[in-house]
Amino acid sequence: MVKESDFVSKLGLTRVLPTEARTLPIEVSNVNRPGMQFANYWDFFAYERPQLLGKVEMTYMSQLDESTRRERLTKYFSYPMPCIVICRGYPCFDDMLVLAAAHKVPIYSTKKETTQFELEVINYLRDYLAPRETRHGVLVNVYGTGLLITGNSGVGKSEAALELVKRGHQLVADDVVDIRRVAENRLIGESPELVRHFMEIRGVGIINIATMYGVGAVIRDKTIDMEVHLEMWQADKEYDRLGMTENYTEILGVKVPSLLLPIHPGRNLAVVLEVAARNFRQKQMGYNAAVELTRRHMERAQRMSEESEE
């Protein structure tokens, strides 16, 4: 379901035949251009999508005689459509208005070209209908990598993010991160509007990062590339020291690379997070330092073995 007022305002639409409903029954992020239906082909009619009428559809319908047009429109409106949008500012047919009113199908108009508007409405619906969830953590942009910092309260997530901001990186969200899946394997994180740009530092209170460090220190949203989970150092626990094993955490059905980072007094957490971001980028580009070191050790061991045999 899409909020009707948001649909109209965000896409710059004009209400031709308004609706009393506050929401539109749109559940898919795609549209349908009913040219084939107007030509009397009804198989695979995606009536559940918003209907887009452009130059082709409106010109074709205007060339039909009145009885044929009304017959096609009567069958067309027998399907439960969420809405109709007429592009290029074309006027709506009178019989279309009558049938739309009878079936309570709202009609909107835009002066934009059909192809341009089609791209806009698909992007809007893809973002609006994306699966969402909220997580406790901090999201920062470090060297272009979206780091989702998680961990128990008081472990130092906000303090680490503040140090990263001081070092020239950008804050996306503190304490509460709204996450939406905009593609099959892409997650976008942002801050709720109410607390955007604000950060809580224990002992100091609430600070506004944008006003304190400038607008360049914040960013509205960011792709989540990696999760870094902070926990207090446990002496009896084994931690990964090579980085050969790839760990993942699942968010909204998407596997996100995950790193467990133990916290210890005297450890420069901001520098470690910067290194984690750089190392992630290197792996994406095909270089893995742990694999390279292992290869060197194996080559050296092989050479020593060959020399001993001689």
C-alpha cells in the first residue's frame, strides 16, 4: 500500500479524478502500459500495477470509433486497478472519466514524457515498497564503505563514530539505523528523521554533528557494505588473527560481510575501523593479504623441502 498524498507530491502529479482513499493498493514496484489491452489482447494483463497512458495509448484510443473505445474501456475497467496516470498532459476521455468514477479508480496527470516518468515512478515505488527493519547500531561512511557498527550498549559505538567523524569520515545514523532492501543484494541505511545528525555521548549529552563539524560530516543514507560487531575483550576467547575465514550476518535476507572486533583499553578503535574499511575494499578488488601471506609461506616451505632433498 502506498500513501496517496505521498504518491502525488513526490511524483508531481495532478489529480484529474481524485479518490477519497488515503492509500493506493500498489504492492509491486513496476508499471503497466495498456497498449495491448486497448488493442483487445488481454492475456498477461498486469492490472495490479499503476497504469501508464502515454502518446501511443492516447493516440490509438482517439482513433477508435466511440462504440469500440467504450467497449474496450468497459472491459479495461472491469479489472481492479490501483490508479491511472496520463502522461504528456493529454486530456482524459469523457467515457474514461465516467467508467473510472464508477469503478473508483483515481486518475492522475503529468506533463512529463512517458519514458521519463516511467523511470521515476519505478524508482519511487522500489524505494517506497522496499522491505525495512530497524537495528540498534551506528552507520558511518568510511572511505566510501558503509560500516554498520553494532554491539551492546556502552561498548563505545558512538565514541568510535565520533572519532571517525573527526578524522574526516561521515556519520549516517547513530543509535537507531533504519534499513531497507532496495535490490536483491543491496541494503540502504539511514537515520530516522527525528534524530538525524544527532549523537549521544555519555557524560557529554546530545550533540549535533552537522552544526558542530559541518554538513560535510554527515550524509543522508549509505549502502551497508559491512557489519563490525564490537564486544569487550575476553581473555579466554579465540579471536580471528589471520582473516582467512569470511563471516556473514543476514539482514533482510541479504548476507553482509561481518567482522568481530574485540575492545581493549589502549586500542585505537577508529584506526582499526579505517583499516577494516580499507581491507574490505582491497578484497573487493581481488587482493587478500592473508591469502598472499599464506601463499608466500607455502612457496618458502616448498623451496626448503626441495633444497633438503638435494
